[in-house]
Amino acid sequence: MLSLLAPSLKLDPEAENHPFSVIPDSPVTLPKLISVFQDYYQGTEYDMVKMITSADTTGKTVISPFANPFMPYDMYGLFKINGGWGRLGERTIARWYTIYATITQSRGWLPDPVGGVVWLAWDNVATSIYVPLYCQNRDVPPSYKINGRARGFTRDCAWWAFNYAGTTAAQRWGDMKKDVEKVWKPVQEGLLLNQQRIENQAIALYRKNPASAVSFLTGYSISRGNEAVRRSWDLGDYLWTKYDEKF
């Protein structure tokens, strides 16, 4: 993670000691943080699937489309994968067993209902999306309130929506990751681009009636969360259908 933010330092990944923190080479934006948390060492020598290869239709040796960096630990021995965690491979940034991940923005120069926002992603952030939840919101999407781990699989739970899509995508990661990105990239970019407009509206409301700003942001977060959950279920169903009998 330090190298992603300050590559100019040329930190040795094999060094015994690393700095506690670094000064980034450039200001760290929200999109940059999202990309960092979605990283799993792809394209580096620490990519756990780099040696799981097959031949493509031209005979060229390529990483197998079945190779994925989110395998259960008991599959690592099958492919002779080792790394920084020994038989547990590498400790990538994006993890398949994530329950939720957050990025927080604390902006004291804005009205309190607007200045504090938690961007929440369910499950593995490499196959998920961050949705904004403002600090004084009065409610969250209904599916966010369901403890799916305790109740078992249910389409009423947001976490299961993202776990379903992410787990399915991992079965043929080389191909399915392209479908995942095609769905989530424009949605995530839209949320980020839309943030300033939404917050400007909230600030205008706050000046007239603070409670109306809170209601507005609560409604916005709920609508975006509901939409993300719906699209995640659709994505999982799409992957299951498109790649039927191919994983």
C-alpha cells in the first residue's frame, strides 16, 4: 500500500522493516483510495496466480481464466502457492473474506450533516462498490440492516448480494473480472462525480432548514444503496447465466 501511494521511495518489499507512514507522491484522492483498496498485487511478482497458466487459442501461454487471487486457503496447496504468509499465500489488500470496508471523509469546513461521510462497500472490495452514507443520516437501506451471516443466505441482505456476485466472479476470474468492471466502474465513477452536486443541494437546504438537508441526504444514501444492491444481484445472476457450464 505504501508503494502504491509513494512509488518514488522505491521501498523494498522484502525488507525487514518499513516506515510507519509515508508522504504520498501526490494528494490522495477518493478514487485513488478506492483503487488502492481494490488491489491484489495484480501484475506484480507477488500476484499469487501468475504461475497458474494455460495455453490460449493461439497456443500462447497465459494466466488461466480459472486462476483467481481469492481462492480458499485449502486450494493454495493444490497450486503450490506460497508467499509472505507461507502456505496462506500473500496478504493482498483486497480480501475475499471481507465483511465490509469503509473510507471516511471528515470535512470540518462543511455543515455537519454534509461534512462527515462514510463510503461503505460490502464484501470483497475488488468486486464491490462504495456507497456514501452521511454522518447524520436517519436511516439506511433495509437490506443493510439484515445480519446475513447469522440468518444464512437471503436476498434480503446487502452483504449476500455482493458476496454472491464476488464469489461467482472468482470462479472464472480471468474472464468474469471484465464483466464486473464493466458494471461497477461507471456506477462508482457516477457516484464520485455526483457527490459535489448532491452536497451543494444539501448545503442550500441546510441554510434554510437543517432538518431538510438531513432528510435529503438520508434519502439519497438509501436510494443509492438500494440501487447498488439491486445491481449486485443482477450482476451475480448475469455471471451465473453467461458462464453456465464454464466454471
